[in-house]
Amino acid sequence: MRKFVQVIFTIGIVFLFAIEGNAQRKGSGLGVKAGMNYNTSGKYFKDAGSIWDDPGASTGYQVGAFYKLASYDIFLRPELLYTHSKFESGLGQVKYNRLDAPVMVGFHLFKVFSIVGGPSFHYSLNEEYPEVLEIESAQKIDFGYQFGLGLNVGPVGLDLRYERVFNDQKLTLDRVLKREDSFKSEQVILALSFQF
């Protein structure tokens, strides 16, 4: 929890410097981003209760780069990110590393806010499942979507997004208890970006 407070404090300091230096939003250009993600198995109430017990059990991180192509208040922002994620499945912890390529379409509101949404492509680098699930190698490529809100002050941005993968993977009790139940790969992402 202390690291989380330090991250929030650092983000606040960066925003104060950005506000002081430049209050206008940036146009087209390259940028970098880094952030934290909170993963869920799709069982919201159960997962929400586990946050208080162990807040770090379902958190991960992502780092990468993007290109923003802006015209007036509309922009296209393809990104390439390395993502490390983990979450509790009920039978043990699932961990995975992947390359993510979201392609966001966005609209600026009031010069500092933005709304984004679009498809997200994922390539799995490696996955670790609990032994009890006896999962063979899952599919390498997934497709999903993201949407969210952003706060943009000069070259600095702060995004809060929701992501869901369309291709539900069989990570469940159907191998153990022979019943049909699958997890939905979902996450909430909070990321800080800087555009050059």
C-alpha cells in the first residue's frame, strides 16, 4: 500500500510541473507510457472483497510507447505495450506476460479531458496457471477492446481504462469438476504518459 501512495504522489508532482509549464494539449507526436493494472476474473463482488485482504495480489504493470495522430479534437493513438498481469482464479494465482497493441480513437473535451475507445490486440509471451487446472498452452493471440477517460495537461496524460478480452479462455473448474465455467480476462488500467 505504501508503494501505491508513493506512485500517486509522484503522479501528482508530475502533473503540477506540467500545469506550470504548459496548459495546452499536444497535437501529433510520439510518446511513452507506464502504468498499473488491476486484473479480475470477471467475478466482481468476490474480487472486490479480496482487494482489502491483499491489494497487490491482482495488480500488474505495463510499459510502452504510442503515436498520437491528432486533427482538431479527434485523434488516433496506436500503442505497443509490454504487460505483466496476475490475478487470483479461486484455485490459485494466474500470471501472464504479453504484448498489447490497443488502437484508440479519442475525442478531446474542454482541452484537458479525453474519451478513448477501440480494439486491443494481445500476443501472449508466457502464462503460468495453477497446477490443479492442468492447462496446456493457451492460444497466443487474443482480441478485445478498451475504453476510458483521460486527463491531459501539456505533454503529460493520465488515463483510466477498462479492458476486456473477447476470446474467453478455459481456465476453470471444467477440468477439475467437469463443469462449464470460464474466466473473462478483464482489467482496469491507470497509466501515466508523456508525449514528445
